[in-house]
Amino acid sequence: MPSLTTSPSPAVVPGVTVLHVEPNSLGARLKMAPGDRLLSINRHPISDVIDVWFHSAAERLTVEWLPANSPPDAKPLRSTAHKAFHERLGLEVEPFEIKRCTNYCVFCFVHQLPSGMRRELYIKDEDYRLSFLYGNYITGTNLSPADLKRIETMKLSPIFFSIHATDTAVRERLLAKPNITPIMPLLKRLTSKGIAIHAQIVLCPGINDGKVLDQTVADLATLHPMLESVAVVPLGMTSHRARLPQLPPVTPEYAKAFLPIISKLQGRTRRKVGYPVVFPSDEFFLIAGLEPPSYDRYPEIPQLANGVGMYYRLYSELDELLESLPEELPSRRRVAAITTAMGAKVIGRLVERINERVKNLELEILTVTNTLFGEGITVTGLLPGADFERAIRDNPGFDRYIIPDNALRAWDKRFLDDVTLAELRERTGAEIVTGGDTAADIAHATLDSLS
């Protein structure tokens, strides 16, 4: 995801600034350059990257812009050109200002962050554009009439919604915001206009489970198939909740009791609409000490990025992968995969199978506790660089250490505590590689350049 600006501009300036022009693109042929101000395409005003993509899809474009450093009274340049339907305009434009969240959700992770982390981590976004572009979840509480009209006109689909409960009183309690607009009329309006919806429910024991969850799933199922899926995920609680509402955690006992309940909800929903609609995240199964289910009967795994079906995806092509691995390494090598206790449950079987397949390889799991957020946070993507450094120093002697790629920010390889991957390598003097979320990623991280 590109960096997005978060501070308001001192004045509203029409158009967007061009940051980069792709060589040999239509923008280059129009002689546009970085610093130019793109004002309109086919007479449609441009306010962000979505406008650029949407209006530049036409095959005949009339583009209006101001060259960089133009005086205030300068007249815009205008040019008309033809392009192939699939051809891009070739302009990278400035990021847009994020619409902020004004809810105070009782389970909000941002409210549970310790001080001293990267500044952008404290930003609570509630922006339908980020939902469309990157799959960020929104509650919809700040959608204006203009926002809704734009979503419908441009068919910005799918949109990802945090529902939590369709009962308005319960939802107000969860969002800690009174007098919110009921969610069901909003979802009905969008789905009736052809906008696909993916929803999530952050499950808070004693608040939005039981009969509240039954009603929520029943309500949302009425919007299927345009409401394509609902992921149910357990709330995550850090050790930094001293001034926040006290909430019971999802314990192993709770998860074991909850999974049969949601299975019944899936069966009931399937009988009504022909599809289960609601899916618990793999985390519930792992907390309960159970193996997550198979998703082989689904053409597409619903809400994979929200933790639904990640375990199944990891192991779906394991046998084929193992056949492709070398049977033996030329010399004995020790490799450590650093992860959380939850991560160890996920990759444990994979590690065993790789060790069985490859002679002279000793692949081990090193489990760490999250010292930044506390032992209640067990997802690998939230481990700080300091925890990886400690694990490496406490466990010397490995030829290579594997860390999960999702613990690093994509574009600068920086951990949540502002340590970079390069700094971690320099501090430890160890060979450190990153592994993704598939069995092939982990196998390649283990074996590449060793065989």
C-alpha cells in the first residue's frame, strides 16, 4: 500500500499532483511531467486516484492539466487523445487524505497500542476508498450522501464492512457511539445497487454472541448473494488496556463451545440461501486446539486475508511441494523458523514433513512471546523486531533464521517497533530470510541456496 497523507491541506486545490509519468505511456505522449496538476478527464473533475482510474478507462480522453509551477492565473492545458481500452494513462498521482474513524470501539486495537511506535500505526482510518482499494474494513458511520452516490455511480465493489451486530443498540455499545444510522438499511441500499459486500464480526464474548449473533447472521444472509461472506474473528486484546473497558477473552474453552454453535448457524443459513455465508476464522480452531477445516468445496476461499482458510491454503498442495524438494543436502544444516505459539500450531506439521523429506536438514521452530503487546496477541504479523533479535541471540548456532514476511512493512522492511530488517541483520550478524504464508514460501526460505 502506498503511503497516504493524513494531515489536512491548508486550502482546497483543484485536481491532483502528478508524482510520476510512466515512459511511453499516454501521459508521456501528452508531455505531462511530475509536478503537473491533473484537473479533469473528459470534463470530470479529478480528486483522487480512483477518479483517475475510472475516468481514464474510456478510449477517447480529453485531459486538462496545469504544468508544474504555473502562476495562479494560468490557463490549463487541454489535449485529446485516443488509446486502447486496456491502455493505462500512465500517471501516478499524489495520495489522498484519509478519512478518520470517529468511533471508539471497545475492542479497537489502535486504542491498545503502546507509545513509541511508528506514527501511522495510531491512525484510525474509516475510508471507503481504502476499503475498495485495499480491503480495509469500515463501519459506514461516516459515509456521506456524496460518498454513497460515488460508490454507486462508480460501482466501487466490493466494499468491506465491520458489522459486529445488526442490532443497533448492541452495535452502538460496541462502537461506543450513540445515534448511529442502522446498518441494515445501508447495506440493503448498496447491495440493491450492485455493490458486493464482505463483512466481518469481531466477536466479543457476552456482547455480540448468542442470540445477537443469531440475529446478525440471519439479517445479513437475507442480502446474499450480493453480501458474499461474513468472517467472524475473535477480539484481540493487548496488555495495554488499563483505561479501556474490561472484556472477557476468547479462551480455549469458549472457542470449543463456540465452534459447534457457528457450525449450526452455517447449516441453517445454507438451508435458507444455499450458502453458509458466515465463516469463523482459523484462529478459533487453533485457540480450541483443533485443526481448521478444509475449504476444498469452495471455488474461492472467503476472506482469506481475514484468517479464514489460511491453514487449509498452507497445506492444500503440500504433497506436490514435498515431491519437488531435494531428498538430501550435501552437508548438515540447521534452520530456525521464528514464530509465536499460535504460529507454531500452524506450521508444525509442515516442519515435520520437510524434515522427513530432506536428509541433513534440521528445521526447528523457535516460539516467542510478544513483548510489545503481551502474551494475548499471538499473530505473527504483530511481532516486533526486538522479539526476533532476542530469539536469535538466545538460540545461536543456526545457519539461517526465517521470520514471517507479514511482520515487516512491505515497502521498507520495517517492523512495528521501527527496527528494519537490515538493522536486525546487522545487530545479530545472522543470516535472516523472510517466509510468506504458503508452504512453498516457507520451503523456499528454508532451502534456497542451501542445496
